[in-house]
Amino acid sequence: MSFLPAVHHGEVNACLVSSEHQRIVTCGSDRLLRVIDMETLTELFSKDIQHEILCVGALNGAVVTGDKEGYLRVWDMDIGQVAAQLQAHTGPVSCLNTRVKGAVLSGGQDRCVKLWKPHH
């Protein structure tokens, strides 16, 4: 078993494996988004997002995050930058699901569930 000790300076909110890119993506209460190479367990990049990310998902080779400010953001995994963002909820995004073909299902503390279909 492999593990990554002390990946964050606080609670880990969510993590996923992006099998397409062989990367581990984590986010925590420390407002960091971290991407780690799954093979070598070395950090590829770490970003201080300035707001707390609460959930993550993989979509078409990108990473989607939901945050405390109510935003969904799509991250380009190769450059570590936001490719698109959307004010999804009026409160924190508490969960998201990217297993809906070509879409993102999000739930928020505003008691709403929304289905987002990004433009291709």
C-alpha cells in the first residue's frame, strides 16, 4: 500500500484518481488544490485557490471542482489553470457527479440540484 502523508495542512475535503492522466487530485480546508503523479507519487502542482474546494470530479480529461463560494470550475490538468467557471449555486457546492455523460450534476447548500452540460 502507498500513501501520501500530510498532503494538506488541514482536513482533506475530496480526492480522486484521474485514470486518463494517471494523477491523484486532492483538495482541502487549506484551500489547496494538489495534483500528484500516481506512478511516482511526486507533486505535479499545488495551487492556493483562495477559497475552499469542497468536491472534485473528472470530466473529459479535465478536473471539475465545486467550492464554498458556489462556483464550479473546470481545470486544465496539463497547465494547472482554470479553463472555465460557472456560478452554480447561491451557497457552497456540497457535491458533484461527473458520471453523467458529457455533463456535471451538482448539489449545493442552497438545496438545489443542477445538471450542467458544457458547450463543446
